[in-house]
Amino acid sequence: MAIYSPFSAKELVPQEEKLEVAKHKSQLFIGIPKETSYQERRICLTPDAVSSLVSHGHRVMVEAGAGIHSSFSDADYSQAGAEVTNDTKKVFSCPIILKVEPPTLEEISWMNLEAILISAIQLKTQKKAYFEALNAKKITALAFEFIKDDDGSYPAVKSLSEIAGTASVLIAAELMINNHDGKGLLFGNITGVPPTEVVILGAGTVAEYAVRTAISLGANVKVFDNSITKLRRLQNALNQRIFTSTIHDKALLKALRRCDVAIGAMRGKNRTPIVVTETMVEYMKKGAVIVDVSIDSGGCFETSEITTHEQPTFIKNNVIHYCVPNIPSRYSKTASLSISNILSPILINIADDGGIETAIRCDMGLKHGIYSYHGILTNKPIADWFDLDHRDINLLVF
């Protein structure tokens, strides 16, 4: 009786051992142009990060003046080993471009074919033409906000959210002492004086760091969110009990009527839901402060209107409103240090893996950051948003 074997006769013959092909390090040539977007003051790499990359054998070209708003001079970058130039097009001709804000269509036209772009994407302000321009140049593009860490979190988003959350309380503290508009109150808890009452909408990373900062200054904090899971995670992260509640109009209105500061830190899939109506704002104290961190996605206060860093506030219903998008840019040096700490290890790993092609095969978190691969759109939510064709990145890179 014949015995069935799942192997062929050839497969049963001893085969040659196949060893893994060793990775060959590649040299990166990185261009860092000056940011031209309105109110953008950050830069992707600090001089220390540039020095680290140069010491690993990489080249970095920086446009003159790119780091001025983050308190980094051209001399700092030159001493770190970067090539500093006034020629913008020369910087954009580098094989790898690092930007905080996504490039304009004109800037994309200056880039080389098959270039690599690492920047934020700012999806809600983008247009279809942007992705068509990337396709025409066959550019491989990665977005900060899409890159994942080993634990599945989004490091760039979390880091900038920490800054925005902390800053929202510090900004409110400034506005409360304003002699013309604020009530002349010190944010905190002084003996014999009632503590500052703070209401925070949302329970994500922005809210967590706003709560931490407010509590450290001695304020009473109330947090509202419709996710019990997020509220529980927040309580556990703080290691102390604070007032938390799901969003009910009656409870929220009661808290808003008593509060000195209200911070909007909510997010939605598309537009941030409006949680506080204009009628609720009318019941707030005269001189109370609203800081709507969610304004870049619509805002969660009905009375919110986008303002600028130059004219950051307006008064409506006797309440001071601060509704500046991109709060981290106000603290440009801190934000630049934060972004640089995330990007510099990623760049070194890309080089150690032998380039972007190998790196995205080895690093799933980095692969998740790609939304354009050689000009082919690979992100389904983006494709659905702009009604564009897309391909699964896993079918292109395996």
C-alpha cells in the first residue's frame, strides 16, 4: 500500500541553507525648507538632531531662517553640520523633504521625481489637487499623525496634544488676569480664596494634560465626556478622584454657570460636535474664559470663531473666547523639540534598514504613516474623503 507524502521527491532532498540577506545602511540627504504656512513657527529637526544625523554619516540641508521662530539660528545649524542655503528650490531638490505643514502645490513642483516627503497632512484643509500633484511626481509621502509607535499609539499626535492641553490652562490663566477683559483672578487656590473652577469637555490626551496642569495649580476641575471608558482611563491616569460625568445638558449647564474657565478638548470623526450652545454661554459668568482647543476641527462651543495668534481673543456674551488653531505653534521651540525627538530616531532607523523601501517592510508603524507610495494613494479614509482611487499598501509592499 502506497504511503501518501505531502512532499515531492525533490523537496525531500537536502536543500542549501538560505541565510537572511544582510541590511546595508544607506546615506540620507534631507532637506528642511522654511515654513511658509500662516502662523507656522515650528521646524522638524533641532540643531542637536541634525548633529546626530550628521554624525551617522547623513547630509542635512536647511533653508536659511527656517529655525528663527523656534529660537534656532542659521549658525546653530551650520555648527551642527548642516548645509545652510538661501536657495529654496535647492532645498526642495533633496531626496527627502521634512516639513511641519504639507507643501504647497508650487513647492511640490520643485520636488524631484520619486522624492520622499515627511510632514503633517492637515487633512481637513487639503484639496484633491494636492494628492494629484503627489501622484504626478510619484512621491512617497508619510504623515506625522499616521505614524504608529510600538504600542499602537500615535506619538506625534499624543506629543502635540500634551502641549495643547498644558498650554490651554496657561493661556486661560493669562486671560483671567487681563486688566481690560478678565476678572483679575489668579488661577489656582490661595488660602481663604475660593479655588478656580474649571470645566473640561473631553477626556482624551489634551484633556488629561489640561486636567493635570489645572490640578497642579490648585483648581477644582470637572470633566465631561460621553465615553465612560475614557473617563475611567483619565481617573486612573491621574491617580486621584475628580468630578467626571457624561454630557447631560442640565449637569453641564450647572457646571458652566459656576466655572471661571471652560476648555473644549473634544474630537469627532469629521466635525467636532457642538456640545455647548450659545444659550449655555449666555449663562456663564461675566469675564469667564473659554479656550476651544477643538477649533481646528470646528469647535465644541457654538459661539467659537477662529482667531489668530496676533488677535487671539474676542468677547461674546461677556465671555472671553480664545479660539486659535494650532496652539502648539505658540510654543514653537517646545513643539519643535517634541517633533524632532520623534523624527530623528525614525530617520536613523530608515537609514539603518537600508532606505525607506526596506524600512516600511520592517516597521509596521512606519508603514501605517504612508498615504502615498510612489504617487499611489494608499489611505482609504483619504480616498473616500476626496473620491479618489487607492490601493492597499500591503498589496504594494510585502
